[in-house]
Amino acid sequence: MTDLIIDGATVITMDTQRRILTDGAVAVEDQRIIAVGKSHEIKQKFSAETRISGRNKILIPGLIDCHVHLAQAMIRGTADDVDLIPWLRDYVWVLQGNYTPEDGRVSAELCIAEMLKSGTTSFLESMIHKRYGMDGIAQVVERTGIRGCLSKLFMDWTGYADEEAIMYEGMIEDPQECIAETLSMHNKWQGAADGRVFIWWGARTPGAVSPELYRQVADLARKRHMGITMHLGEVKEDVEYTKSQFNQSPAEFARDVGMMGKNVVLVHGVWITPEEFPIYVETGTHMCHCPASNAKLASGIALIPEMLEAGINVCLGCDGGPSNNAYDMFREMFLAAVIHKARTLDPLTMPAETVLEMATINGAKALGLEKDIGSIEVGKKADLVLVNTTQLNLAPTYNPVSNIIYAANGFNVNTTIVNGQILVHEGKLMTLDEEKVIETARERGQKLLERADVKIQSRWQRD
Ligand SMILES: [Zn+2]
């Protein structure tokens, strides 16, 4: 008797041959996939306590969001259509700088609920401030059943830009406290919750961290086999900063201070040039593409097809509530598939298959978890998502990969499974009370706005 069988589905395996099975089935036992094949074969060999019908559904590996700001879910839509400096200085930093650990917990629940319901099973959170209560956030990951890499931010400077972009006081942290908290979180949480929690280092961008601190953290990460993530080359000013201060490109600077390697995920890369690509390839550094955030904040369009061509492992991320403003990987996949075609004037650029790889197997590699997640294969953890095709926007389904990338959205997700545990069943969250999550986020968000004295701008009169 196995734990779970899903049968009758169109299975996009993402295995090494990229097989797609019609009328396919998957058997799960002890958190892992023990068989993948045609439904009649699997049903002959196994019986299960729980059976889920995959009829009229597409089964895909759980989506992997490699760039998430959990704390920003609760400040969704607070700073739309404004320039980057005021975006940070007048809204995002001020709001985040007024967070309490309770706000951090509530925002993490809101964010994780949205991710699970839209088919994200693993994520990399990039910068947790001590204000957000990292311990409480780890508890939310444990309780909700999702798989999460949680990066504690570290910094020792207040930002590179001119006087007017100095970081909000509430966002500044002491470097040695950052290190101490990260190490103690690592001792306490690494591998906890059946191996679903991972503790990473979340570097602030060059300009907010000294080369010495980068090097110190790089050493600690190597010794402890920990991951590091950092925003790099997001805006033009990032290039000007490393050029003027160190006479280096962002990638050269990152390499020299230890912020490159197989355990490193660098985010955005909008202003990374082809001359820098070999540094990523040689060091095995991963690139996380966030097309929605880059487009909305008018940062630009990263050279993603060119990076893939050069051999860089590129994954995908939704970024945050004020920059995207949703945590729905289907939206992100769609945009990643179309935005580069518009830029290159070539419809063969970024085919649907490539984008699905970025959201699954490439994400798994970026997190150093490709042995466990990223595809539907025997021996891997059962992180699975069923997409319901009996919906207007998915009818008809001639090519399942095409529909997943170009037509689907998060609301088409019917079932989300992590570690063999059903977390979303028939579109309903099993480990969170959805109504309560929404209500609490509304209440606390309103109080936060008042406490931080931030007024939401509208171009139209609102009575
Ligand atoms: Zn970000």
C-alpha cells in the first residue's frame, strides 16, 4: 500500500528525456516518488490509501520561485508607478522599516498561501530583516508545508547612492548581529520540517556591504555549505557604482569579493553584459530572472536568451508585492516567454519548453536541490502540481506545455503537493485558513500604513 497515486493525468515529467505521458500516473510513498508511468501499469503494480484523479489535468513538477520577498506581500500595491529612488526611500523602506515580527509572520502567511495556491512548492526568500522575525517565518514554513530557503540579510553600509537614497533608519542592521543570527538560525533550522527549511545568506547589493564583509560571509558559507543570494546589476546605477569605486563590472566585483559560485544565486542581472557571462559560467553562479519586476520598475530587460546560450543556469523569480505585484509563477513564466521575443524580434526566442525548465529543473539546480526536486522522477521528493484544463482559458489543450506557459494562470491550479503532502486540494488550502489570512493581512497592513505614516497615492480622486 503506497500513500498516494495520481492517475489519468497528462504528465510533463521534466526528466532528462523531457517525456510527456498521456494518461500517466505517479505513485508516492514516504514523501518520494516511487513510480512514474502509464496509468494502467501503475494501477496494476500499486494500490494507495489516497487516489487523485488526473483526468483532464496536467501534472507538472512543483514550481520553484527563486526570488521572493515574503515581507512585501502585505505592502502589495503601496508604491506603483513611481521612480525607483522614491519607491525605496518613501515607501518600501519606510514600510518595511516599521515591521514587527507579527507583521513578518502575517505577510509570510499571505505570501505562502498565494504561492501554494498558484503552484509554487519551493521558494528562495532573499533578504529577511531581523524586524520580520526570522524564527516566526521559519515556523510558518514548517506549519504550511511549503519548502523554503530563508536568507537572513547582511549589510554594514547604508547604501551607495547619493545622500537622498540613504537607507531608512529602521532598515539598518549591525553586521556582526546579522552574522550571529544567521548562524544561530542555521543551527536551529537547517534541514528542519522533514528537510523543507534551509537557511541562506541574503547579501545586500554592492554599496550596502563592504568587500571585507562579503568575503567574511563567503568563507562562512563555504565552510557550512550554505547558499548566498544577492541582487546584482538590477539598475544602471549598480554598474556605475562598481565602475567608479572599484573600476570593475558588477560581475568582476562580485567574483573578487566571493559572491560567485555554485552556491550563489544572483538576481535580476538586467545590466550584466556579455563580457561578464564567462564569469557566471566559470564559477557556476546561477542567474535569477525577474521579468515582471524589471519591467514594472522600468529597470530594463535582462539578456536572458543570450545568458542561456552562454551556458548560464537561469531560473525565475516573482520578487515582491510592490514590484510585481503578485506571487504567481504562471504570470512570470508568461512574461519570460514573451518579453524577449518583443526585444529580439524573433519568435523562436525563449520557447515555452525553455521557460518551463527555468521554473522547475533550473530552479532546483539554483537551490542546490536538483537531486530532490525539479522533475517528476523516481526517487525525487513528491513536489507536484495538477493544473485543471476544464477551464475556458485552457480549452482546448493541444500542447500542454504551450497552454501552461501562454494560457494558464495560478487560478487554474487544482492540487499542490509538497513532500507527498497535499497542501492544496480542489483549489482549497489545507494548512491555512484562507479567509483568516486575508483578513489579518488587511488589518495589520492598514495599521502598518498608519504607523509608518505612508499615504497611498492615486492619480484619480477617491472619496
Ligand atoms: Zn528583490
